[in-house]
Amino acid sequence: MKKLVMLMLLAFPAFAHSEVETEISCFRSQEGKDIKLEFRIYSDQVAKWSGAGVKYGTSKESIPLVFKSTEQEVMSDGRPFQSTTTTTWVEVVGGAVTGEYVMVRQGALIYGMAYTNAKSKKHYGFEHHPQIESSTEKGCQW
């Protein structure tokens, strides 16, 4: 009986295991210089965890992001459920908050991404480019 209980305890984590999902979105700056931005969201529904990172087109390194908030706004009363979701992520470099990314989407459609530098307060707008190929191994294929 002890062996059966031990076997069940060892097997239980396998049942609770879930995959970390990765969503990759490719963006380009809306004005000024041609800035390319790869935005990745990582999530595990079972663990109720999510994280994100950004990588600029010319960089080899990703910048870690920490989830800050999500706001959902219902578009119109009396119509089928439509809502816009605004998600905010905080950029952390060297243990300090250095900026903030805000993504606005409705379902699978991403209407835009904005970055604000924490120190200079400079604001950058980005446009989503879903036609750009991407993969978890290679990222956005600019």
C-alpha cells in the first residue's frame, strides 16, 4: 500500500504539468526612425503566471517586463459583447523601472503599442504588423 501511495505522489506532478504558451507580436514605430520591436508574452494558465519581454530589431538581448495591470472597457451596451483590453507592462533594467509598455487590443486584433521612458517621459507609438512571420526560435523575421 505504501508503494502505491508513493507512486501516486510521484506521478501527481505529471498530471498538474502545463505548457508555457508564447505569443509573439511584431511592431514598427509609427513616426520618426524605423524602430522594430518584438514583444513576447509568456503565460501558464495552470500556474496563473504571465511574463513578457521586448527585443528591439537590432538587439541580441531581450528586456524583461513585469505585468502591471489590465483594464477592460465594454464598447457598447445592448450589443454582442465587445470590449477593448488595455494591458500595461513595466520595463525593468538593472533592478530599476526604466519604462512602461501599454498594449491595446480587441480579441486577437492589436490596435497599438506605446512605450514611455520612465526618466525622460518620451513617448513612442508602435503599429502592429501581423503579416511579419515569427517563431519562438527566431522571433520576428524582419
